[in-house]
Amino acid sequence: PVVFVTRNVPDAVEARLRRGYTPRINDSDRALSADDIVAGAEGADALVVTPPDKVTAEVIDRLPGSVKAIGCFSVGTNHVDLDAAKARGLVVTNTPGVLTEATADIAMLLILGATRRAWEGQAMLRGDDWHGWTPTQLMGVELSGKRLGILGMGRIGQAVARRAEGFGLKVHYHNRRRLSPDEARGATYHDTPESLLAVSDILSLHCPATPETQGFLNAERIERLPTDAVVINTSRGDVVDDDALIAALRSGRLFAAGLDVFVGEPNIHPDYRKLDNAYLLPHLGSATVETRNAMGFKVLDNLDAFFAGQEPPDRVA
Ligand code: 8YV
């Protein structure tokens, strides 16, 4: 089968792709327009799509009839209109599980980086602006004994909770489903997001981007957080109202934010770059060699199953 791949993939994944398919790989790191995706899909049997390339209802409508399946190179599927895909009979798959640990590591990095002002320290050193140690220099927030609020206690939220225990954080969470005691490992359940916000010295967002979670962390909800709280986001930028978060960081209502995901990536809200208390990463959550290989192999496991006439293990539509 011919497969149009919207972004380049790790060498090991490409090698396996070439063994079973005729790949057409877009080599550029620029986001593709609807026209680019439709043109790339010409004559293809399947697409492999990585966010932020968007497969909207319009794109799905314009896809050539040869396309039967879409493999998301991601666990998140908000870049694909699943209803439109379903209506057209397209099979869509994703890559759950394999990026859990890498993403949880990045959440911890953001927690540490934001609370300990790591970026300000880097900037000071690299800008040749360090004039010596003083007892008041770059004082941060200590993790031990603080409350970590996890919104969305799925695989990644639970992996962050496991790591947080080692740092002496007390874990609280809200999730649509209350976890079993084994899964919760002593974390305190909150039956509403609002109740969780009130105790979250550090709030870490791990919910998917859906119409329900769109702009969840708005000005009113930020006000519910404790004074000097820290906000961490490794899920999707859409869960945060950028203007509200930026205003709270600027005014000092929040101590800091650690963000790996943004609305409109890669064109993030320009004001984030002006804030010393915003610790920013360019969507590195799953960016390890091990995880990106595993994600690619999962995409291919799903395509292999589909083209063998079997049920793909990670079908989402
Ligand atoms: C990257 C992610 O966006 O899996 C996801 O949903 O957000 C990340 O892993 C990306 O998909 C990697 O190509």
C-alpha cells in the first residue's frame, strides 16, 4: 500500500515502513495546509498524520477515495475530525501507552523547571549576567510537602503521580472515573475539578482536548488556585485560556507555569516569551528515541493489521 506520511519519522520506523509499504514522506517541518494534505494523499491508501497537521472535516471530504485508513502518530486525536472520519468509513488509530513514561518525565521536568526557576538561571549564566551568589537569588518553591493536583488521572496522570511521590508531593486528582485504591496509590480524589483547584499548589493538566475541556483553565478557575500556584501543561494547549494564564503570570497571582503544549503550535501566544516565570518547551513530551520508535512501530502495527483485514489494536474510529 501507498502511505502518505505528513512528517519525517525515526530511521528505524522508516526502514520498517519501507519494508511493507510505498511511503511518501513529507520532509519539511512546516505544518501542512489542507491543500498540502489533500495533494499528498493523491493515490495513497493510508495517511500517517502527526499533530499539528490537521485532518479536518473539509480535508476528509476532499481526500481521494483510495484513502482507507489514518494512523495518528500520537495518542491525542484532536487533530483529526473523528466524526467526519467515521461518517466516511475511514479507520483511524492512535498510539496509546508507549509515550506514558516519556511524557510523565517531561511533566516532572516542567514542575522542577518552573518551581526552581531553571530557565531564569540558564538565561543569567548564558547572558553573562551572574554576578555571584546571594541568599536571595532566584529563590523558588520547594516541592516537598506541597499538593500536586492532577486533572485527568489516566495513564500519564498516574505516571506523574508515581514520580511525584518520590519528591514528597501529596497527590490529589480529579478524573471522570474514580480510581481503584490500587490505581490511586493513596492519591486524594476530588469529585469536581473546582474542588481539586482549591488544593493544587501545583496543577498538572492531563486531560484530552475535547469541546468539554476547551479553555478549561480560564480566569475564574485560576482564581480558585492557591496563591502562588504553579500550572503545568503537557496535554494540549486548548485546555488553557492563554490570555487568562498570561495575565495571572504577569500579575504574580501565579508563581509560574511550565508548558510543553500550546494553542496554535508552533505559533504560540507571543506574550509567553516575555514572561520570566513561564518555563516553555516545544512539545517535547514524547521526544525520546525509544518512545518515538515505539510510537512509529505502533502506527505500523495498526496499519499492518488493517491491511491484513484484521481489527487494528488501537482503533479510535
Ligand atoms: C506529539 C503528543 O504531539 O501523542 C501525542 O498526543 O502530543 C506527542 O506525542 C506527537 O504526536 C509526536 O509526533
